Amino acid sequence: MIPFDLQSHSTISDGALAPAGVVAAAAQAGVALLALTDHDAVDGIDEAVAAGAAHGVRIVPAVELSVLDSGHQDLHLCGYLLDHRHPALLQTLRACRADRSSRADGMADALLTCGLRVDRAPLHARAAAGAAVGRPHLAEAVWSNPANQAQLHDEGLTGPSAVLEAYLIPGAPAFVPRPAPTVQEGIALIHEAGGVAVWAHPFWDLDTDDEVRDSIDRFVEMGLDGVEAFYVTHTEAQTRVAVEHAVRHGLLTTGSADFHGPDHRRFNRFGAFETYDLTPELGPIADPVRPYDRR
């Protein structure tokens, strides 16, 4: 199978490298099929496609949408092979980024009540430029402020990722939930833009096998096309559960290392996911001329 990695992030959202830099790093790692999946943003796709042509890497036009489902505030859908200039898609992504900026201010207020200071100027500058403002940017703003260092040291927090996990995930003291879109709305939007909708890293967001199976069952009824079964933090047992249940429904099974940059604490190396001798089913993502039966 063609060496692939179907989730990565650039400075357009919360990555460390520009889109062309992400592609160059992927090429150096031997990736031949790459998706740039910035959060709620497609602004880096054209640059990535141009860099892909220069490096011999095929770029899949893609996006990662943050979506809601029942009590879960932070599930993700990846949309592949979509028209990244589709008007409805662009309108929704602009609304999502505006909401991210508003939520960032709310979380900065909450962080202040926790005794942590945030320099909001860089966050507002990103929002004014139309770039996504995410929780990693907030965590970095907390970590880089010297006034916070004593408290962070006392709490044993050793970097921006640790700050994010302590304060900015669902259930943490400074997390502010998003209002929309839902999983069903996200799938419909991806389909409207001509794309394939894949549930990203299910065991990153849910804890048990039964939760993942039940969610796949429900999402299939909403039109889900695939599951990111092969993921850098998935265990072999989790991978097998995701693959077996996806295959039962005739879904695609994709994979990624979720690259965010060479110095990221966890997501720092392309190809850092295992298939455990199982065969990914990429369908039209690997072969765009291949017909896909969405049922």
C-alpha cells in the first residue's frame, strides 16, 4: 500500500510548520499520500498541493471539523476529497473560527479565575487574520507567561500540552463548550462539499470499546463513511475493535500520526501509527477515480 498519513496540522491551525513545511517533512519521512487536516480551516490546502507537486507527495484536500455528540463536547470528523472552495463549507468554517475566538476569550477569563494570566493580543491577532484560534494557542499563552511559572511548577505542569490537559479539555476548570455543529451536521456538510466523512481517533475521545461501537452504529445512520482506526495512540486491542466494527458496516478504515510539528510532545513524527497486520481500506482517498458506494 502507498505510504500514507491522513491527518496533519500546519500553522493555519495548531501546527508548528507552514503547510509547505508539513509537506516537506512528510516527504522526508517517506509519506506519499498526505492529508493536511487543519482544524476548521482549509486555507493551507493550495500551498500544500503546490508543495506536494514539488516533493512528489499526493495531497488529499481535507479538513478536521470539531463536532458535538450527546454529552461529548469534542469529537472530530475529517473530511477528505472535498471541494475546499465550496461556499457552504467556507461559510461554516468561518463561523466555526469566529466561535473558536469567542470561546478562547471565555476560556482566558476562566483561566484568570484559576490564577493564570493570558496575553490575549496574539490570539486576537490570529482571529483578525482569519486564522483558527484553538486551545493549544491558549495553552501556549499560559505556558509562555513568566507570571504563571511558579503556579505551573507547583502543579507539576511541564509544557503547553500539560497545561491544555489540566485546564482546557472537557471537564477541566477552564473549558468552554462549543455550541455546534453536531456530528450529523458535520457529516452532511462534508458530503455537501463532495467529501468523504471519517470519524477521527475514536479512542482519543471515548474510553470504552462499547462506547466506540455504539457511536459507530449511530454515526453510520447519519451517513458516516469511515473510521480512523489506525492512530498513533491506539493500542492493538483498540485498533482491532475499531477495524472490526468498521468492516462490519462496510466503512473505510484510515490512519494517521496526527503530525503537529517536530517538537510536539506527542504528535511529532509521520508514520508513527501501527496497523498490526490489518489492512487499511482507504477507498477513494487512495484512488480518487474509484467509485465509492455511500449507501
